[in-house]
Amino acid sequence: MSEVDERGVVTDTRSTHRAADSSPVRVFLVGAVVIVVIVAGLLVAIRSFVFPIWEANSEGVRQVATAQAQLSVAMTQEALTPAPAATPAIVVGPQVTAASTPLATAAPAPAVQATDTPAPSVAGPTPVAVASATPNNLPTPTAEQADEIALAYKNYFDARSEALLNLDPSLLDDVAAGESLAGLQRTIEENRAQGRALQTNVEHVQVFVTGFNGSDAEVADQYRDSSIFVDPVTHNPLPGQVAPASPDVAPLVSVVYHLQRIDGVWKVVSGQRYVPQDNG
């Protein structure tokens, strides 16, 4: 539509209206584009600078939490795991002395404390009083040889303890021979006849592999002996049998054992037991 103004100029009012109508739209579109650009810029900045910080902090928190969880599990396992039983340290080299009197049985003398009943004795020779004891002059074994001999001695001591408690001499065939085996068998039969068994309770003070020569070896053992006689069925202490209150006050036993390799197996064949000589 056209109009004539006062100056006689014809004006197209439709074009003017369209231009007026399109200006707000352009402003809106431009503003929207600017806003989108600003938001996009902010997102890029956040993604580039803020997110890495958050991720690093989150990773640090996760690592701390994992470490704390692992520490808690380790402490729980340590609290629940029983402490291993102490085993005697076995070293190489001569440390004790020996005499020439053999010990037919290696069973320890039962310990009795604070009773009116005399302590029963285990069958075996009377200990020899000596100022010092010297083992046979066997060469010093290597560490590997000492380990092998020490394991054989431990197996002997464990089997002997079980045999004396259960009155079962068959447990000794694989670990003992000769005088030692015969003496332990005799002791078991005597205890069976008297209605008693020996409950071995010792604390090893020193165990040494003192010599080795082919098929012969020596082990010296010092231990605190708290063994007592018990009922062979119930394993309850017999009347008058009371173990020492602690190993510190138990009798100190010193024995040197002679081992031989028989059919490829180390076995205890004899022993020598000693008490200090009274110089007074």
C-alpha cells in the first residue's frame, strides 16, 4: 500500500512495516547466537580447567579410600591370625660337651612341683655329672647338611613325644634305631604296666648340630623340661604330678644325640645326658 506525504512523495508503507517487523527477530537471533557462543565457551572452559581438578581430587579420594580399606583388611587379618608357635633355632657348630656314657632312652625326666609325692622317674641311666662335656670330634656340617639333620631331629622329638603320650611304640620306627629305639620301647611298656603315660612339655633353649661325617651326626639340645605323668586314657595329670609354674623354673636338661643315616633316613640311635658338676 502507498501513501502520499505532504511533500508529494509516495511511500510504500508495506516495506516499512516489514523492516520494522524483522528488526526484533534479527536482534533475538543475534542475541541467541551470542548466548550460545558464551555458554559453549563456558562449557569448554569448565571441561578444560575445572573437570581435571575434580577428576584429580576424585582419584585422590578414591586412592585414599582404597588404602584405608586395604589397611583395615590387613589389620583385621593380623588380629585374627594366631601367632605361630615358637620353634627352636638350630645352628651349626659345637656348643656343648659330651661324655662317654650312653643314654638308652631320650625321654625327659618328668618335672614335679610342690607335692608330697616323690617324682616318678623315667627309665634310663643316671645322668653323668661333668664339669664340661665334649661331643665327638666330627667335622662341622655345611648349612644344607645341618638343615637336613635338624629336620630329622625335630621329627624324632615330635614322634617320641607322641609315642610316650599314646603308649604307641610303632611311631618310633621311622625316627629311631638301636639303643634309643630299644630304650623308648622299654619305657613305653613299663609306663603301660604302671598305668601312666608321659606328657612331654619342653621349651628348647639351644639346639645345635655339632658334627657330621657321612652317615654319622650329632645334635646337642638344651631344654627346660616341664613334662609330667598323666592318665593314659584321659591324659589328665596323675596324683602328685604338677608341672612347674613356668619354664624358667623347670629343670634344665642337656643331651647330645647321635644320629645315623640308615637306608637313606637319619635316625637317632643313642644319646648322652649331662648335669653340671657340683664343685662345692
